[in-house]
Amino acid sequence: MRFYVYELVDPRNDRVFYVGKGCGKRDYTTLFSGTLRKMAAVRAIKDAGLEVICRRIAEGLYEREAYKLERDRIAHHGVANLTNYLPGSRTEKDRLIDLISHHLDRLCRPPDDSHIRRKLFYIRVKIQMLRALLDLKEEQHAGAR
């Protein structure tokens, strides 16, 4: 529970121009790197003699919660109104689950004899992904203790 969600605010008009997820001092170090659009916004604020406002929306979150809140805040402001390029991110585990679900859906289609070898290959890949998922879960469980 070390993650947080933050917004960067333009003090000239009190508008949020970036939403991010971080831990440690990420919300302040992000002012020195990132997308060209975000850096242009930061430069314009500094050229006006002002400082970017870093506002933490929520703290003490698990990574999955932080990613979800980040996506929700980006959707709230509208990605087109922000300097974010993407509408948010997901954890590696969430991406892995989506990938497994996608491939399992494909495997559940009616069999086609000409694709049996490919389907067997996919089954082996899915088993490897499930093993990786279980390893992640065990690591998270061990880290929580």
C-alpha cells in the first residue's frame, strides 16, 4: 500500500493537465521527464514564473487500486484534455489475465482439424502463463506477510 495517484495542475487556470500513478517522489520527479506534451506544459508554466502544482488525489493504495484510480481520473478529465497519451495503465498481472482470457476464448471455439497443432501449442503457452500467474500470486502473498 505504497502507491498514490497524483495530478499536475496549471496554476494559471487551475486546470489539471496530467494524471499519474506513483510511489516515493514520482509526482515531483515527473516534472523533469516524460512526454513532450507534458514537458511543454511544464516549461510554459515555468516560463510564466510559476510552479506546477502537484496534487495527490489518494495515497496508501495497492498498485492495482492506484492504476484503477488513475484510469478513472483520466476518464473524468478526458484524455484529450490532458497531456497523457494513454487513458491509464494496468498491472502486469492484469495484462497477463487479459491475455490468458483472450487466448482461452480462442481455444473454446469449435475445433478445426487443420488447427489441432496450433491449438495444442496455445494450450502449452496458456499453461506456462498460468504458472507465471500463480508465481506472481505467491510472490504477492509472500510480500504481504
